[in-house]
Amino acid sequence: MARMKFLLDSDRCIECNACVTACKNENEVPWGINRRRVVTLNDGKPGERSVSMACMHCTDAPCQAVCPVSCFYTTADAVVLHDKDLCIGCGYCFYACPFGAPQYPRIGNFGTRGKMDKCTFCAGGPQEDNSEAEFIQYGSNRLAQGKLPLCAEMCSTKALLAGDGEVIAQIYRERVVKRGYGSGAWGWRTAYRETVTI
Amino acid sequence: MSIRILLLFAALLAGTPAFAQQQPSGTPPLADELAIQALLQGNTVHGRVTIPDQRAANLIQPQGREWREFHNVTLAWVGGIAVVGMLVLLTAFYLIRGRIPIQGGRSGRTILRFDLFERTNHWMVASCFIVLALSGLNLTFGRHVLLPLIGPSAFTTVTEIGKYAHNFLAFPFTLGLLFMLLLWAKDNIPNGNDIRWLKAGGGLVGHGEPPSGRFNAGQKGIFWITVLGGALVAASGYMLIFPFFFTDIQGMQLSHMLHSIPAVLLIAVMLAHIYIGTIGMDGAVEAMTTGQVDLNWAKQHHNLWVEQELAKGRGATPPVRAKPTGGD
């Protein structure tokens, strides 16, 4: 089995937001929910760079560790998923997540949160693969169809890579060696406690 | 802030082609996220986003890891020791000391200790507190204790009902605390008697209970812990009920810490309060049920207050139509 990861090459990201749009369209994500977003650092200044960020599917995921109802599980491909039928919308995963990945629809009184929603690595949820119920709750299950997440597949500059950690790290290494520079695999040390060594 | 941006800029420059071209064959310099994070001194990596949700502009918040450590380790240990430790202490106290009896037995005559409004308010706060405490403890310990017993689906139902109850009961709980402060603050101002009471161990350990007014030093302690601790728990709780309305992610994490630690300590203190008010002391529970306590109980534990009350009775002007003593 592969160890699925995302890798963002910030020297290539042009902040076109196609990954965000692709994700929203493929998974029919409701208004106000952003499973993936592009953050621009040093906007308008020299050294500006953009990073597309979503759930990184961490090793020893913090969301999974703090969930009061233990609704998270890790698949054989090391994708971190959750069961929306068990989620109570307490918001603890958002406090623990280093990447701000969990999202909540706002329902009812005060700041009552609905069931948490986040990037599934286009791998659906605990329902039957590619069933109607799975699509409504979690969106597309491209992994079950033998495809990779659409955000990375759509990326025009191939800044965003998704797939087996070993394979995408090798692609990145070759890039860095060929062009002579690189600013590292964003979030890897936080998510996977490792970085891409050249 | 501008210094940090400059440093970040310097770190990013280290990875630019101009620098790398000087050593094309060697290993290229790598200004990776760790170097940048180190320059940010462990602070949030923050940028700009084109979506309305500005919380999304935080790229990485390393503080989440500290909060995880707090929630899973610190809170679990502090809460576990406070609650289980208090239960062990109370059991030991009961086995050693037993139930504290009324000296000289019951007199059969009673005196009003708490009026109907005081009692109603007490039970409103108490019933809210019990539900708030159980649903709160369930959020921290339920997955280890209750989840294996009743299964994930039933546990989610219980926890979700608990979450709604926790949110809504926060309001009557706070209101009741405010009433308590207005009703009882004047009788809970510390004075010299409290020092004597504390020195003598309050009659809980050893023998002979020092004189005290309406409330003794122990009760005054419970009162101020409830009111001030409750105020802290309520204030931080409202920050959590209205997420991100008043504060950002770090503020939310801090609110959770300032909510949960005082809350588990309050639970431990309330266990002691419940113990001494029911099984721990004969004649105590009536004060909050009928409101009428036995005169001997009152003289034993609150002699100064009894004197005051009786003096009020003696000094009171009888109604005009009341018959004089021995008039019939």
C-alpha cells in the first residue's frame, strides 16, 4: 500500500486557485466550506510565494488524537478520514490541527457547528465506495476509481503533487536538483515529521 | 512584525536562483519551512487569502500541538487526579470520622435557615452544575470510559445531547451564580472568627467547633470558589459557545484551557460540598430541602447566627392584636 501525501512546490505555485475550484466542483462542497485554500505569504513584496493548503493527512494526526468521540480513522493508504455520523461538531479538531483544515457548516443557535468537513484526499468516507450516500456526505471517491485527488491532477504548473510519498518526493528532488533551488516541502515536517532531503 | 517579515524575506532569498547559481554543481541551499518557522519563532505562519474566511489565512499554527498535549495529557491527569482523588479522600474521611452527629440529639424545634427563593436558586444552580459537569467530563473521559461500554453510535448520541445541554444550561447556571452573589455575599465576608475556625480545623478534625456566624470559614471558602471559579468558567465558556466571535485560534485554545482546568477543580470541590451537606453530617441536608434546621444543629455549627436570629425575635414588636404572654 502507498503512503499518500500532498507536496506543494511553492516555487511553482502561481496562485491561480484552480485547485480550490476543482475541489469545490468535484466534491460539491457547500458555500462557506473550503477544503483547500491558497495562502499567499509576503503578498506584493519581494519573496512572495503562495502555498496551496488542505488537510495533509498527518502521521499521528492531531485531529484524531483530540476527537472526544473518536470519529477519525486512517485508511490503508494512510489517508485520514472521519465518520460524519459520529461527529458532534465540537470544534476540537480545528483547535489541534496545525493547518486549519477542519471546516464546519454553521447551524442553529450561537456558534453551533454542524458536522465537520475536510479534505478526504478524494477518498470519500466510511460509506460504500462511490455510493450516493458517500457522495452526499463526503464528495467524490476518486481513489476507489484508481484516480488521484483532482486538485493536484488539475494543477496547471504541477506545483501541487498528490500520491505516494516516495514517488512525489522523488519528483520534487529531481526538480530541485535540475533547477538548482527549492524552498522545501511545505508542511511536511509538521505533518509527517520528515522533510525531503536532496 | 516588520522585523519578522524582513527575516522571512532573508530566509526566502537564500533559496533564490541568484544565490544558487554561484554553486550550480553542489547541493542547492534549502530554505525549507523549518528555517522559516524558526525565524517566525514558533509563531503562526500567516498570509493572505482571497476567500472571506480570514482564519484560513493561517498557513501553519504550531500552537495546535501544545493544545493537543494539554487536552490529551495535562487535562486528563489534572481532571482524573482531582475527581478520583477527592472521591478517595472523602471515602477515607467517612471511614475514619464517620457521620458527624448532632450534639445532644435533635431538639425537635427548628429554625429557618434558607428561605424558598434561596433554596430554589441553589437547586437551579446545583442541577445545572451536575449536567454541565457530567457532560463536560464526558467530553474528556467519555471516549475511554463510556465509548467502549455503549458503542460509538450510542456514545455520539449521548455526547451530542450533552453538548447541547452544556451550551444551553450555561445561561441559567450563570444567572443562578449572580443571584447567589447578591443573596449571600454579605454573610460571606471573611472576619476574625474564620481564622479561629481554620486554626481549630473547623471541628472536622479534632474536637470542639469554634463559634461562627451564618457561614463558617469552610462554607465561605465554598461560596467564593463557586462564585469566582464559576465566573471564570462561565466567561471562558461563553468564548467557546460563540467560537471566533471575540477571539482568534490562540484565544480559543486559551479559553478552553481556562475553562476546563477550573471546571475539573470545581467538580472536586463540589464533591466535598455534596458530601458534607448529605451523608457527611447529620441534620445538614434539611437546610436546603425544607429550609428548617434543628435548633441544636444550628447552635452546634452556627451559634453566633442563632443568637442573632433569636435576638431579632425577642426584639421584634408583636402584632397589635397578639395576645400578651399568659393572657388566656
